[in-house]
Amino acid sequence: MKFIHLADVHLGAVPDRGTAWSSSREEEIWTTFRRIIAGIRENPVDLLLISGDLFHRRPLRKELREVNSLFAAIPETNVYIIAGNHDYMDGRSAYGSFEWADNVIFFDSEEVMCVDDDRVPVTVYGLSLCRNEVKEPLLDGVCPEKGEGYHILLAHGGDEKHVPIDFSALASAGFDYVALGHIHKPKAIVKDRIVYPGSPEPLDRNETGKHGYVEGFTDSEGNIHTRFVPASARIYEDITLVMDEDTTQNELEEKLSDMIEEKGQKNIYRVVLTGQRSPDLMLLPEKLKGCGNIVEIRDDSRLMYDLELLEKKYAGTLVGDYIRYFSLKDTTEIDEKALDYGLQALLETSMR
């Protein structure tokens, strides 16, 4: 038996809306999904498991027709689908009355249903979400029916607002594989048995790293094995630039451009500035954004002040009192920023 486990495709999403690349990202989500289906057409698997949030919101009928035509083009594969918290199925959902291709099975209830596959010895269990928030632990007590073959469960959730899951209980429930959705980064709760594949495409700046889907297969002894398959058109990455007292704006731009050239110009980056920089440096974050697909510049650097010397020099003045205030407390990261930028403003004012 072979299967592919997909989740959180989020067709219709527009990541990083308002950026120069956002419109491309919307189409890339569709393109990656079509590419995965095309791969199944070339190398058929027995099951395609889609664990919720195929769409970013409740789908339109024309969107269902589009994906249904893709599923109809892989007739050797049975497709099992549940709705998640984004494309949840309520009375207004187009899911309710849609007629799927013969090889598509859609679970249309918030109660667990099961279907015996007509081609391989597998019973597939699943439940769809009918609300955006489901705080009830719908999987508590769920277990497979007695019978031969494999037992696979499709479910969406895992946090306090979206079907809380007792993973210890789920691990002992008796399912051969639990195909989860909702978490956008790939994560195996129990290796080869309880798995989040993550989203095929990253959807925001916090979803760094590789994205794709999970491929599963059975060995000669009947054991299920899985592997993660990268599939995304691009990824989010973090870049750290370390500054010192001699760093200039031009050097930062050149270094950032070189790093993006090396890592991939198509990828999307969060840039973190660290180290200590000269108070004389005129830092221009917006110019750094021109070096590539930069979604965020975060300045964690410190200004290079000799605080002890400044406190003595400006003793009895507002500058000296300001430094002394911070020296007498346990400073947080926010305090350190306040000290740096407040001190810079006070010194500039005193020099006028």
C-alpha cells in the first residue's frame, strides 16, 4: 500500500498581502497543489489523504469543480477529504451539495465516520469541522472498529480552540496511521504513526524551513513507513547580520545581497540585525528591503555607548539620571532598546 498525506493546502490564500510577490504566492499555492496531483498521475498511489483546510476559506463551487477535475484525473487513487477550521462545513458551504468524482470520499460530519476502501485492505476514518472554533475534544474515545487490514484516521486540530487532542490516548487507540492537519510545519507526534505533514507551501513569515507532504508505504512485513517530501516553490528563511562599530549601511546592503544570492533569490527572508553598532551609523532598514524578498527587518543590535563614562560626564543632568535609572534595574530586551534610543535622542538634543 502507498499513500500521500496532504494537509493545509490553503488554496485561495494570499501570503504577505501587499508585498511585490504576494500575487505570485497565491498562484504558487495552486501550482504546487497541481504539481503534486500530476506526480500522483505519473506514479499512482492507493490513497490520497487530505486532512483539512484544502481551502483557505469555505470554497466556491467553481473551486470545487477545479479540484474535482484534478482528482478525476487520478482514477487509480482514492481521495479522502475532511474539512478543517478554515474551510469548515456549515449549512452555507458548497461542500454540502457537491457531487464528487467516483474516486473521492468526503467526510461530511463532525462525528467520526468510517469507509472501507474498495481497492486496498484499509478502513479510513474521518470527521470534518463544521465551525471555525471547536473546543470540544472530538477525538476522545475514538478507536478503530475490529477487522482486518489497516485503520487510518483523518483529523484536523490539536490546540485548545481547534479540537484539543490527547496524543497519549490517541497513540494507544489502535490506529495504524493518524493523518493530522492544522499545524503548518511538518511534525511527527509518533514516528510513522501520528503525523502532521505541514502545509505544502509556507503561508507566513513564521513558517520557516522546508514544506511539502508526507509519503507513506508498507513494507513486506506490513509495517507503515513515512517520509517527508519537500514540495514548496520557495521557503521563508531567517538571515542574521552581525554589526560592529565599523559597519556601514553600504556594507550591510552588500553583505545581505550576497547572502540572498547564495541562499536563493526566490526565497523570502526575515533579516535580524545583531551586534553592536556605532551611534553615528544612519541605519536605513527600507534600503535593506531592496536587496530581495524581505518581509521583515528586526533590529536587535545595541548602540556602542560607554555608559560608565557617559554617566560620569553627564552627572547631575537628565542624561546622567537617565543612564542611572537603567543601571539600577534588571533590564529586559525592551529596556535595553529604550535605553539605546532614549539616550541617542537625549545626546542629540544636548548637542544642539
